[in-house]
Amino acid sequence: MPSLASIHSGNNMWRTDKLIAGIATGILFPFMFFVIFYELKDLLIEKNLIPEGAFRLQFLCIISVVANVIPAGSYVRTKMDKALKGIVGGTMLMVFVIIIYFYHGLVTG
């Protein structure tokens, strides 16, 4: 059981300079943003503020991956180089998966 001091000071996985923390952040952060953007898109379509085909799935995926700039900036400011390498690795993995998933549409136009 963690002590009260470690809970109060905020010592947790996300504040450590570990590669695995960066990889987890680099993969989980885009998923969280994808869900937020997807639900926001549905809400805007439901309220007739944007047309039905305004945001394609590819656009939402790319914007979600670009959202990794937020935690990467935090790791740069705090000089957590190992975690930053993990975010870059996680981001590259996500981009690779997106390219593989949408490859046919990219090639055929």
C-alpha cells in the first residue's frame, strides 16, 4: 500500500523518466483524444452544426496522433528523455498502424 506521502506528492508512473511510461502515454493519449474527437464530431452532426461527412476517419486518426505533442512537450520541459523516447516510439507505432489500416485508400485515392 502506498504511503500518504507518495500519494500526496504525486509519485506515479506518469511522472517517472521511464521508457515504458512514454510508450504507454504515446499509445493511450491518442486513443483518449480519438474518443473525444469522435464524440464531439457526432455531437456537432447531431446538432446540425457541421455536415454529415465533414470529418473523415483518417482525419480524426491523424489529429489524435498529433495530440501527442501535448505530453511530449511536458516531457521536454521536465527533461525526461527516456519517457520522451517512449512517446516518439509510441507515436511512430501509431502512425505505422494508421498507414497500414488506410493503405488501400491512400494508394487508390
